[in-house]
Amino acid sequence: MIERIGISLDRNLLAQFDELIAERGYVNRSEAVRDMIREELIKKEWEDAADHSDRIAVATIVYDHDSHDLAHRLSHLQHDHHSLIISTTHVHMDETNCLEVLLLKGAAKDIIALGNSLTSTNGVKMGKLTLATRGDRL
Ligand code: NI
């Protein structure tokens, strides 16, 4: 069943929100708000399940393999946590840039820690950790 709600917002905040969701391709505010609520609920689900060992996530990183010892450091980090990594796919984007997609499985807190380490490694140009859910509560 769908419930309707009203939200009071500062005009400036609403203008920024409308601009943001238009850029992201949303055709209406409701779908954008629903997605943001789902995103927060998934984060909460992960926080509540910190010690459960069956969480799955996808980490994506882009880096320059010529950059100092970065490729070596990233490889080292992955080998240190090999039991959390189901698979990795490495794509050579061009002459210097590499994209890696890692499927992670394990306890929520371990996956988040590894994901944060990968994405925040100095020199990583783009990093994102996507938390998967079975959607039981969404
Ligand atoms: Ni490469």
C-alpha cells in the first residue's frame, strides 16, 4: 500500500535537490526520495548485521598503474584480505589507467573496512563500495 507524505523544506535546499535529481535522471521527486531512503535502509541493514558473515558487496577502483608503487600496494592489500575476495576483474582502460571490480563476501564490518582501504588508498582516482542486499525489508 502506498502512503502519501508531505515534507517541508527550505526553498534553497529544494532547488538544490531538484537540480541534483534532474542531473541523475529522475523524472520525479518521489522516486528520488524512495531511492535515498532505500540506500539509507541498506546501510542500516549492514550496520545491524556487522558480525554476520554472509554479506556481499562490490568494490570498484580506478587507478594509474604507472603511479609509483600503487599497483603493488593495492595488490598487497588484496592478498592480505584474500579470504574476503571472491573474484577480481581487471580492465586495462587505456595506456595507463586500470579499472578493477572486486566481489567481496564476509562480515559486514570486514568488507566495509577493506572497501574503505581500497577506495581511500592514496592515488586511487575513483573508488566506490556498493553494498548488496537481498531486499527483504525494502
Ligand atoms: Ni591494467
